Amino acid sequence: MSYTDRAAVEKARNLLDSAIPTVSRDVEARSLEGYIGMSRRDLEKYSLLRAIRLRRESIMKTAGPSNIFGEARFTGVEAEAHYELVKRFGEPVHPGTVLIPADAVYRDLQVVNASSGGYLAGTKNVSFVDRLRNTSVGFRLGAQSMPGQRENITIPRGSGGSTGTWLQTETTQAAESTPTFTQLSSSPKTCAAYVEISQRLLQQGGPAGEAIITGVIADDLAVTVDGAVIAGSGAAGQPTGILMTSGIGTASGSSLGYAGLVGAQKAVADANSILNPATLGYVTTPAVAEVLKGRQRFASTDSPVWRGALHDGEVEGVRALASKQLPSATMLYGDWSSVIVPEWGVLAVEVNPFADFKSAVVGVRCLWSIDVIVQNPTSFVAITGVS
């Protein structure tokens, strides 16, 4: 192929890249209200750091004495994405809000202090050792996200079905029966994360700073939400998690072994509460997983109750995960597809350019509004006091 041919192919490829929306990691993302169909080229240009910096500058211009700095402007691909979402969700109450499109990958930092962001600016970063955090488990096992909500929602749930009748003759009539329903209600609970970023980091962070900052924010929010899915108190602004849901099965974990673990499976199956066999799973703490990994199914045999890796193994034919998201000495078994996590709007990033005016530090608050709905409490069994 000649140089001219190669140039033509590259040009055509670039044109296609700019015209064809990027495929999301999740195929269902295209159906989300927060998905705006950004082109691959625009998505590569998109920067949360730049969005924060531009929004900060626009606020400071507006806040200047008699607006002497001129008209406030929020521009760029980040602004285009923001204003497209404004059309769908309305103007945010906070003037410094940046709405983040579902297309973008969501990712207390200072440049001066090396351990708080200094390692991100001015040099090439080839890796990043993130802080340790609990492992998220709810969505890994099959909890369902339900994005795109705008108002409080209700979900009908059948509580009684019709009754089938055998017809003895051609003139025998079917007995009348009336299905009954209950209703699950849900309203948004907002999870927030706050970080402070220096102006220098906004200017010098580069791709490494971009990925790390957004990653820290997203991971912290995800772990917080996952914790609410499992054990949210239902008070102080939290959703009601599985362990706090009325009607879930319970069992004693005293000398927990083969019989107790099979008993949990039997309880869920006996209640006809398996919606999706592929999303059945156990979750417990690493300490409990260690105990079960050393406990034999049958005496004098090499048949541990917990098989495979301690962090991600298998118990009696079902996936089993270990995470410190659960209370100590607790194990939870069930069909995780019974859990629905509604989401309201999109991830909102609010910028405060005057968090520390003398040091030019920008405050960034991220808000994610969700709730937790357990469709069928009998889909779960909580085993407590494991010993």
C-alpha cells in the first residue's frame, strides 16, 4: 500500500471515529437517559479535570466585582455534554454543577504534598498505588441497576396468584380466583463524596491525574453504595439494605458447616424465591471465609466447605465472595437479582472555586442519588453469629 493510500485510510478512519458513537462498556448504556452518544474522538478529549477547571473559571468570572472579568463561559466538549444533559434533566440548582454523561468513565489531592497528589503532576506517572478499600460485591453477584429515574417510584409485586383447575368435562367451568398484589415504593437517597484539588493540579495533572482522581471518587462512591445494598440502615439518609429488610430468612451460624450452608439454599428454594439461578451467591467476611475454607464437609476427607480462592470461591456449587462490607461473623446467601438499585439523574459534580481562596484550592463534591429495593425478601438468608 502506498503512502497516499495509507493517508486516505487513516483519514477515513478518523472521520468514522468522529461520526460513530463510542460503544459503552455496558451494552445497555445506550438506553440510559444520561447516555448522549458522544463520538469516540469527543470521548477521548473529555476530561473531568478540565470540566472542573473550566467551571471554576466561569464561576470566578461571574463572581468578580461588577463582573469586570467579562462574560462567564463554560466551553469545550465537557460543556457540550453538560448542556445536552441540562436539556434532559433541567438546570441544576447549584451554579457550579457539571453533569457527567453516562458515556464517560467516572474516575484530597494537592500538588505540594506528594502523598496527596504531588506524585501526579509535572512528571510521567507509569503506575498508581491506590489506597486500600473494601471489595464491592453486590453488583458483582447480580444486583440490578435501574437508572434514568426522575420521580419517586413504585413497583407492583404479586403476592398471590390464580389457581389452576382441572376440567372434568367439556362443560366444567374454571374456578374463579383473583391474583393479589402489593407495592414497593422507592425514593432517592443521595451519597456524596468530597475532595479538594489545588489549582496547580487542575492545570498539571494530565491523564494520570485525571484517571486517578475520577477513579478515587467513583470507587469511593461505589463502595459506599455497595455497603448500603448489603447493610444500609434505612435511617440517617441511608437506603434500607438487605440485612435490614423485613422478611429475609435468618439462621444461626453456630458451628456453621455443610448442613447449615445447604439449609440456607433449601430455605430460598423452598420459598420459590430463585429468580435467576445464575445470580445465586454467598457473601461473607474474609475471617468467616477462612474458617469455612478450613472446615471439612465430611470428617476425615479433603473436602473443604469453601473451595477455591478465599476472596472469590465456591460453596456447594454456588459462587462465594469475601469482603469486609459485611458485619463480622455474618454470611448472606441469596439470589442477588432480587435487588434493584434505582438511580436518579446522572452523576453530578459540584465545583466550589473558593474552598480555600488563599491557597487556590477548589472543592469538588460528587453526588449520586440511588435507593435499594429488595423485591423478594425470601430470596435471602442471613446467617449470623458464625463460629
